Amino acid sequence: MRIATTIFLTDETVTPVRLARELEQRGFAGLYLPEHTHIPVSRRTPYPAGGELPREYGRTLDPFVALGQAAAVTGRIALGTGITLVAQHDPIDLAKQAATLDHLSGGRFTLGVGYGWNVEEAADHGVEWSTRRELVRDRLALMRALWSAGPTAYEGEFGSVAASFAFPKPVRAPRGPVVGPRTLIGGAAGPKLFAAIAEHADGWLPIGGRGLTEALPKLRAVWEEAGRDPKDLQVVPYAVLPDPGKLAHYAELGIEEVVLQLPPAGEREVLRVLDGYAAHL
């Protein structure tokens, strides 16, 4: 099983360069970074985990800039977003960012896609909350048009792009309906999410990894009903606090990669936790 990591990198934590080098040297499989552009102080939307919103949410580094630094000082580890708030981006700009990072890293980029939870943050980006899933679907389709081998136009409900020259292209070849970098969708198990995964993704990023025994058969059924090859489905438990029993259970379910949560801390604390996680490699 590949063991990757995720962390809220901020202006107060270990740096992307230092962390990426340590991950590669120690044999970890990858680094995934979350995204929040800002956190409105009104805080009307409750924190999904309950209680006060942790400090790091309002201090998060831009994941594409941070991963660009990580790519420049490594040659092996995977680099991903966990997740990109696609609804909050211009899709033409996002397609360029993702393709550039994938190109410069030699195809190591994974685009983790999320729908968001903070209504106020999304509203500042002009996102209508009730239609955000449809907006994300539309923007991903537009991005796939730009990533296609030849100039491809797209006309959607929320945006369009003329047939265009758009380089660089992502490194990976198309996989069924998926064009572009490796694409995983995060979110809670359910029919809407599983339909989206089967339609335009390589797999699922389930936060915490709970309930997989019940959820995986349902996802696999939807995946196969969409005509996707069963062996191509990737399920990557995300932000996991590990123990040997949990990782063994994932392995029994056929899971090949897991992303462990690192603390949003300084270099000394993060490296101490990495030393502990190294026992699972």
C-alpha cells in the first residue's frame, strides 16, 4: 500500500520544500494539500467536524504554488490537491495551472476535486450554493476540452470555451471519459457523488475512510453500470489517522493508497510525526 500524506501548510508551518524533501527521502508516496482562499469572519457556516474552526483554515497556502515548490525539489513523490474547490476557480485558468504542474512534475499531479462546505467563502466567489455540484461538473467538462489532444470547443450551462490551442497538455492519456491528470473526487458517500465519480473521475477521496465496507460495493456497482472497467477504480482514504488494524482493513478492501494526516505544525513536530508514520511504510 502506498502511504502518502496531507497537511494544512500555512505561513506558520514547515515549508513545502522542507516537507517534500523529507517525504521523498523517507519513502512516502506523496503530498496532498487542501485549499481555502479565505475564511469570512462571519462564520455562519458551522465547521463540519464540530466546534471552533481551527486556525490553519484561514492561513492555508495556495496549493498550486506550494506544490510547484515541492515538484521542483523532488523527482518521485506524487503531488495532489485534497481538495481543489473547483467552483471557486475560473476553469480556463485552473486547466492551465493543473496542466502546467502536471507537465513540470512529469505527470505526478493528482487533481482532487471538492464541492466545498463554507457557504460564505463560496459566495464571495460568486457561487450559487444550490447549484455548485452542477457548476463543478460543467467546469470540469470545460477543462477536459482544453486538455483534449486537439482544439475542442465546449458550450455548457455555466461557461464555454472556443476551440483553442492550449498547452501544455497533462501527461496521462485519456481513460474512458476522463481526460487530464489523475482526478479524484472527495465527499460523503451517496448516489450523487458516486454518479459524478463514475462520469468524470478516476476515483474517490473519502475523508477519514469510515464506512468503506458498506460504501465500496455501492460505488463499484455505479462504476460498472457506467461502463467503467472495475480494475480502474481508485479509492484513496484521505486525512487518515493510522493504526495497523485500520491499514490492514483497507488492504483487505483492495485499497492501494492511503493519505495520512500530518499536524499543521512547525518542522520539528511534523518530522516527529513522520518518524512515527514511517513504521507503516
